[in-house]
Amino acid sequence: MAEVVLNGISKSYGDDVALDNVTMTVPDGSFVVLLGPTGAGKTTTLRMVSGLDKPDAGNVMIGGRDTAGLTPAQRDVTMVFQQYSLYPHLTVRQNLEFPLKSPILQTPQAEINRKVGEVAEVLQISHKLDNKATALSGGEMQRVSIGRALVRQPSVYLMDEPLSSLDAKLRSDLRVELKNIQANSGATLLYVTHDQIEAMTMATHVGVLDNGKLVQFGTPREIYEDPVSVYAASRLGQPRINVLPAGVFGGAPYNAQSIGLRPEHIIQGEGEDSMVTRVERLGDQTRLHLVFKDHDIITVTDAHTNLNGGDIVKIRPNNPYYFDATGARVA
Ligand SMILES: Nc1ncnc2c1ncn2[C@@H]1O[C@H](COP(=O)(O)OP(=O)(O)OP(=O)(O)O)[C@@H](O)[C@H]1O
């Protein structure tokens, strides 16, 4: 396994700046999740590491080796795409065996059988091993393509929203499995997702990309508890952080333009009146929708709450965040 270092990577497609001077270290054995909305540069980052595409400036080091000019195979990286890529005329077993059958690896058949069996079990596709790849559902095909990556032990796994096509139950099973595989094998993973639960549960580190710039890199807790900007703060947390004009509760720093309130920053039962517009019971969380001085706020409350729409609840902020006019955190 290996550390990956991106040094000042920039990449444009025509006038479109996909990456702007990104410097980031993916530590050996870490699970790094890249977060950001569509177009932030997440996939482009993976393509730079994989060697599928070349940076305009900067370099990528894998395991201390400059990768300039190296093919994806020479870099010893394995990539899993959002959309499955299988050999349709082969069975599931043959698809899974394929990466191990390379003449360079010379893997003994018994070892191939063991590895394929193990991966099929983890991905819950053992019963489909002899099916043609075309006779699978979309979610099954995606599991096989993840499996094709997992049978190998490359220096680095690169995964681009590999779970996004799966149903909720399978997604949560595979979150746990991928995390276990990474933790037990010491693999280095660079992983792209829109799904903040994946980021919070699997990542050892999160990189937040904004318009091709890496704006924060840290543990999921650091990004959640100590965001550098309103943009970074908005990437994690459900319900999303509430952003209101800074002075709405009084006591804001002079340079603050907005106040950011996560549910834990809102004390209920003290302070000023707000009105309940809706109580939303999600099972694992009960959300309270409030209107405070014409501003909507969503927070969480006790599962056994007796509150209803139209009720009045007092609220006050407790250690909120403040951001300046550019969105940068000032307190
Ligand atoms: N092959 C390409 N040709 C032209 N423009 C591209 C190409 N690849 C990426 N871009 C542009 O570069 C920017 C970053 O794209 P990228 O795919 O890295 O974003 P992303 O964060 O992965 O988004 P998504 O979540 O939608 O996959 C976008 O503006 C995109 O339109």
C-alpha cells in the first residue's frame, strides 16, 4: 500500500478550470473521501491519480515515486467507476477472476478460487457466480465491478461513487464492508461521493473541493466541528447547518455577515420565541421546522416531543459559527 501526494495539480478542459493548484496528501492506509457538489473536481482528481488523464501542472507521487509518464497499470492503482464496466459475455466468476488471471501475476488457481469466493461473499453475490454478467440487475453488476477491484491488492484503490446505484440497505451493508476491508487490509483508498453518511462513516480524512480548489482537509470530525467556511460547514451534517443574518440573535462579532447554527448550537426552551411550522418524524431523528423572525430553521428535537405546528418554542444560540461576507469563518 502507499501514500499518494498531489503537488500543485491544475487541470483545465478548454476554459473550464477543473482543478486549481490542488495539494493534498493521502496518507498510507487512509480512507480519504472527496466531497463537493457536481463539477467541484472530484472525478478529475481521481483521473489525475489513475493516469487516465494528465495534469497541466503539478505532479502526483505514489509511494514516493513520481508518476509522470506512467500508465495506470504501472501506477498499480485500481479504479471503480460509478457505472459498472464488466465483460458482458463472461460469467460473474470469470469477471471476478479476470484481474487475477493476468500473466504477470501468475496467481495459482486455488488462490484465485479462494479470493473470488471471499469477495463474492462480502458483496453478497455468491449465488450469482455462474450467471452471465448480462443476467444481473444494475445493483448486482455494480457489486461485481467493485468485486473486480477488491480481488486485487493494488497500491491504491480509486472509487468514484461506487455505491450510488445500490438500494439503501445494500449501500449501508457495503459501507460497513468497504470500511472493514480497508481497515483490515491497510489499503489506501481515495473515494468520491455526494453522500455525507458515507463520508462520516468511512473516511479517515475528508477533502472538501470547491470549484477545483481544495478548501479543507481533515478528519470528518474536524470538518464537521471546525469548518473553515460556510461552504465546508454545509458539506456535512443532517439537517444541514442553518445560515441566518449574523445579527439575528444579537451579539455577533463586528465582521460577521452570517451566523451558522447546527442543531447542537440551538438551545430550546430559552431565549426568544420561534414558531413551529412542522414536526418531522424520520424514525432515527425528529426534526423541528421553525420560523424565527421570518427565517426558516431546521433543528432536531426529542423523539417524544409533544410539539405541533403553530406552537411557540423559545430558542437561543449556543457557541454558533460566524462567517464573514466571503463565507470565511470568523468565529
Ligand atoms: N473530459 C472533460 N471534458 C471537458 N470538461 C470536463 C471534462 N472532465 C471534467 N470536465 C469539467 O471539469 C469540471 C470538474 O469536473 P469533475 O467531473 O471533476 O467534477 P465532479 O466533482 O466529479 O462532479 P460530479 O459530482 O458531477 O461527478 C467540470 O466543470 C466539468 O464540466
